[in-house]
Amino acid sequence: MRRGGLKDAGKISKIARIIRLITIFYYNCLKNIKILEKYYEKTSCYRRFWK
């Protein structure tokens, strides 16, 4: 019984780790997208100003 429990715990920890990695990856992507949007807004404003 103990071995089965440990195996289940291992599976759960692996799944949790994968979920954590995915969430971190998506969070970073969203951050980068927001930063890029801000940057593009600035560049577009500068372009309008210089034109």
C-alpha cells in the first residue's frame, strides 16, 4: 500500500511541477506581450510625432 501511495504522490508532484512550469511560461509571455505593446505604442507615437 505504501509503495502505491508514493507512486501516486510522485505522479501528483510531477503534474504539479508541469503545471507550475506552464503557468510561469504563460505569465512571462503575457508580461512580454504587455511590454511589447507598450513599446509599440511608444514607437508609434514617436513615428507620428516625427512625421
